[in-house]
Amino acid sequence: MYQAHNNKVKVFVPSHQSKTYYFDEIHVQWGHADDLRELLVVFDPDVIAVHSPVHSIYGMLQSNRAMYQGLINILKPRQFFLWIHGYEALISICHNVFAPWEIKRKIKSLLGGWLNIYNIRRFIFQAEVVVYPSVWMKTLAEHYSHTKNKVSTVIIPNPVDTELFQYSTHNSELRSKGVSVRNLDWKYGLDIAINAYSKLEETNLTILGTGRLESYLKKLAQKLESNVSFIGTSKKHKLMPKFLSQFGYFIAPSRTEAQGVAMCEAMAAGLPIIASNVGGIPEFVKNEDTGLLVPPENPAQLRKAITRLIHNPSLYSQLSANARVFAEETLSSDVVYASEVALFNQGCKNREVPNENKKR
């Protein structure tokens, strides 16, 4: 997004190993704190955007804490803008992230989650502004990190490339085909969808994704005779619009979600959304306007919404068109970019510039 607007961009990934490569023509460097220090001197960025700085929920060893403190010490003189996208700032065990039988994962989450938040608090208090993708995410993150009203915050959703994800109309055959692009994890509620499609012959669901519950979900679909098929792989982002064009609506039966980028991309492509009324989803899916919201953990209500959508062409057309408009007006790369540039400019105005000769 930044590079498309003629900005020079470099990405640094904190790691105990060092390597460099290009991803979508953007230079990516992995390395230690000293590598970041050198990069900042050579590249001399006008803006530093830090995204989800604490990535290990389970492995917050002393060496990791030392690394994060080293990064903070390096960033502190320059100031930076911090993005918190999801569960790096939450206690995951409290948000239906793990299946009921995953006891060990829950214990590790409880122990590691507090260490996660301890470390991310240090980034929060040093940041110029903290950016959240949804009000729900902001509220919960501030609750867990005890930072409410202590730092400057703003809500900016993750962007959708509305040029890549083009709107198209769908014929009656496509309208009866559902799709869900999800990691096969408990929090995304695919077992709920599988229950909803049990012996449902008038429509079907294709699930694109991989994850630790793949075997469990396939066995469940077979047991319940669900009209569900799996594509157990991933697709390059540039190929996703063509993939979505084969379907008529998008299912997001999540148990928890901060935004749901795949869901928002489907909206840009004109797919009506049927989603759980949880987390940040209602901030993007407006019931009876851009999609249909159903109670969480409720296969019967999900099934009812599915059959209602596919049997009501006027409702379908309305939701499809409105979803695209919402994506263009709220989530497009240009809209999000403008919000972020305004944020950066305001932050630079508020910042005391130590060297008057330094470029903007």
C-alpha cells in the first residue's frame, strides 16, 4: 500500500537468525537488534510503523525479553507508531481460541499470555500512537494491558485492495455456493458451519485453508453428512479474486475475531456475508445491510440465514451491492492510506525534531 503511493519501504522482522529477501518487491530483513540499529542509520526512515511486536505467545524466554527490550531502546529516540492487530494483546484462553480438549495449549496460553502483555505494554507506552483495527479490539486490548486513557489511540481497519478484488454479479447457480477462507482452528467456528450444512442439499460450502483441526473437521463433516468440501491448501493473494468468483456468499461463523480480512475481501468482491455476531465483526458486517449476522455457537440460526439468503434474490442483490460499497468507502487501500498518512503527519507535527536539517 505504501509502495503503491511512491513511498520507499523496508520491512524488519525481529529474529535470532539473519536473512534478507524480497516479498512483492519489498525488501525484508530478519535479524537482531543490532541489525535494526544499522538499518535505521542507513535507511533513515521518516516513519516507523511497528506491527504486532510480540509474536510468541508461548515462548517468552529471557532471551526474547532481552531482544524486545533492545528493540525498544533502539526505537525510543525516533518514536514510532504501533499497530495491534489481534491476540498478541489478549489472553487467548478467554476468547474461544482453543478447542475444549486442548488443555496443554490453554495452560501455555494462560502462562504465556501475561508475559506477552507485559512485553507489549512497553511498546504501547513508547509509541506515538497505538492503532487498532476495530473498537472491539481496542477495548479488550486496553483492558488486558491496563492502558485505557493512558496513550493516544486510533481505529484504522486493515486495508482491502478493492482494485484487486473487483465487484461482480452472480447468477443463480453461483448464488447457491458458499465459501469460507479460514485457518482450520477452533476460533473460526468451522465446526459450527459443518453442523449447519448437515444434509443440506440445496447449497454447499467449500472451505479453503489448513490448520491443526483439519483431521477433526473432515471427520466431523463425514459423520454429519455435511455438504462441505475442503481445499487443504493456501492460494497466492493475487489469485484469490478468481477463486472467490466461483462462489456466491461467504461464511464466517467465528467464535471471536478482531476484523476478518478474508471476510472483508469477500465483501469487496460482492459476496454477501453470513457471520457470527461476535468480536469486531459487527463493525464491518451490518445486519440486513452488508450481510446477515447470527448468534454465535448456533448452527440452526446459521442454517436458517443461509437458506434465507439463497432463496431471496432481492435480498441477495441488496447485500452484495452494499458490501462492495462499504468496502470501497471504508476499507479500500486509498481510504486507509489517507487515514494513516494523516496520522503520521499529525504525529510528526507533535514530535520535537532534534535536527532541523532532517528531511520531513
